Amino acid sequence: MDFYNRTKELEEIHRIQNLAFTQNSRMLVLTGRRRIGKTSLIKQATKDSDTIYLFVGRKAEAVLVETFSQQVRDALNVFVPSGINNFKDFFQYLFEIGKQRPFNLIVDEFQEFQNINPSVFSDLQFLWDEYRKVTKMFLVISGSVYCMMQKIFTDSSEPLFGRADNIMKLFPFKISVMKQILADYNPESTNEDLLALYTITGGIPKYIEMFCDNQCLTKEKMYRFFFSENSPFIDEGRNLLINEFGKNYGTYFSILQEIAKGKRTQNEIETALGGIPIGGHLTKLEEVYCILKRERPIFAKIGSKKNVRYLINDCFLNFWFRYIEQNRTFIELGNYDDLLKLVSSDYTTYTGHTLELYFRQKMAEEGGFKEIGGWWNIKTGAQKSPFEANEIDIVGVQTNGKSAFVAEVKRNKQNYNHELFMSKVKHLQDKELSAYKIETRLLTIEEM
């Protein structure tokens, strides 16, 4: 697949690179979940200048240093002594080269040093502080275990805290980019194909590339490829998360599976898991691993615990936990045909909710709003009133502070009940939007 988007990121990388080459060394830390395109971006950004690319695999220190030394020789056509056998001496030699000439140094999967020789972090801090002002190196550090990368560079107790000149986090492709890719690789694509691509990939570049490279860009082909014996997606969720969660990943997986199945509140999840307390796990999933998003009704007070719901904020992981992790028995038996039938039968229901997320994201990307969310007021108990089960899919408060956009999302417009929707809007207007001019809208797959 061709290289798409990342225009702003490329501009920022080139800006920092120029400072490194003309003034003194700079350090850029690139973060983001696996498959988000960190390596592709930085290679694209540095392709026209001298670049050393080092991948930190789990090998013995001396073996890695020998491999790295050869890569330096090849990339810069310089002499590297064969006697260097540890990371500290190796990096010091690179800084010495940086006194004589500018170059890019990319260190990928940087967090793996923790498993090989953790003293690298303090050694690099010492070398950076000593050499930064007298060298012209553009040091780019990248890693795919997000929580570890955050700890290394943002925890004040860590040696490299405060050393990065810029920490850039990559996000999935925007909807406009996904549309462009579909137009380029499947000009006959439909909105149903776009919805399927969004539902499965959430805009993750590597997953989109897999579908493009395998010419699977219709809804049917995407699903058939995803749920096949040789699918690269079957173990992807485990590969992504086990390194993040560590050996105690079981409870985290169980929580995510229940949320993917539709259990959205802490009470619902704890009940499904037999009553075990999960408050600490939910906090880590949200604040440390950045996998969950805590949703409150729009206009709710920050910190309010009333009507809180949890959402997996990664479309691919939600899809994977709902259909792969939950149906491991089908996979163990090699029964992919029946698994595909089961998933296909749920397609309309599942993508109905995804369509709501799609339109919220589309509105956010197009701009004009200072707040976008859903609204609900759901209670249980003896004092339940007709309006206590109200729920509205999308409410957007526009930047002028005087107008609001309120929408119902339906895959099929025939399922839309205008009278019911307007009664909900009236209730919301009376409670929260009395001072706003309200525009109402039905959003369907046709409006994608």
C-alpha cells in the first residue's frame, strides 16, 4: 500500500530534524499502539538523509551490539571498532561520530532494553547530557508497548524523564483518509464496505494495508479474510496486549471481553465475572493502558459516577474480543465456516453501534463542535418515569455556544420513529438545551 497521510507529523519531524542538523542534537519519542505506522512514518521522514535504523530484539547484549555495529558501518560508511561489546560504549561511539557529521539514529522497540540491560536508560541519559550540545544527531526513539514507553519518558523517577524534545503520539487514520484509500484500491466500493473497514480496523494503517495487499476491500472479502485459517488477525489481540498486561492478563482479558459483548457498566461487568471487584483494573485499562474510555452523558459533571459507561476505544480490539476471543472453541476446531456464519448473523446489530461511533468521529474531524457525546438518563427502581429511559445517540454542542446538533443513528431508516425521537429531544431541550437553537437529524449508512 502507498504511504498515506501523516502530513502534519512529517512536517513536525522535519522541523525537529532541521534543528538537530543545524544547531545541536534533538530527541524525538514516537509512541502509539502497535501497527499504527510508527516505523513507516519515521523511515519516510528520514529517507533523504543519512540514517541508522536499529531494531532492539530480545538477544544477548553482545550479539545486538555486533549487529548494530555492522548496520552503522553500512549506513554511514564509517569504521566501527570490533572490540565494542556493550550498549554504553556503542552509543558513546555514535555520539563521537555525531561531533563530525549529522545523521538520524532510529531506535525501534526501545522498551526492549528493559529485558536486555536496563542500565541502558541511565547510560543514555548520561551520554545525552554530555554530548547533546556538541553533536548533530537526530535521535528518534520508538516503542510499541505504550505503558512502558510512557513510564520511561514521563515518569519523574526515570533517568530519561525530561530528555525528549518532543513526544509524538500517532493515532489511526482519519475517516477522510480511509475513504481515499478505498477510492484508490476499490473504486466501486460502497458505504457498506467503508463501514466494514471502519468496524474492523478503526483506521489502523497496518490492518488496512493487509486488506489492500490481499485485495479484500469489500465487506464480504474482508470478513472472509479475517475469519480464515491463515488469517493474520486471529492472534493479533493477544500479541498486542499480553506484553502490555504481563502474566496477569487473564482478568484484563475477561473485562474487555464482557465490554465487547455489551456489558458497559462496572456493576454489569462485575456481575458477569462472578462478583470480583474490578475498579482498579478499570482504572488501569483507562489511565495506564489507554484501552478503555469512560463515557458519561453529555453535560454530566466531570468526575460524576452517575450513569458511567465503559467503551473499548479501539475498534479492532472491540471486534477481536467480541468475535475471536469469545469464540476460541471454533478456532481450536478449525471451524471457520461456522464462525463466519455466526459473525455474519450479528453483523447488522453490531455495525449499528459502530455507525454511531463513526458519525461522532466524522463530526469531530470536520470541526465546528466544542463537545460531542451521547445522552442518556437511565435509572432503575420503583420511581421510574417515562423519561428515565431516554437515550439519544449523538449530541453536539457547536463552538458558537448557541447551537446544538442532535441526531438519531439508524442503519435502516425504516426503523426510525420520528415521534419518539422528537419526544426525547423535547425532554433533553427542557433539561439541558433550553438556551440553544437545536438542529435535529436522522443519520443512516447513506449519509456516511
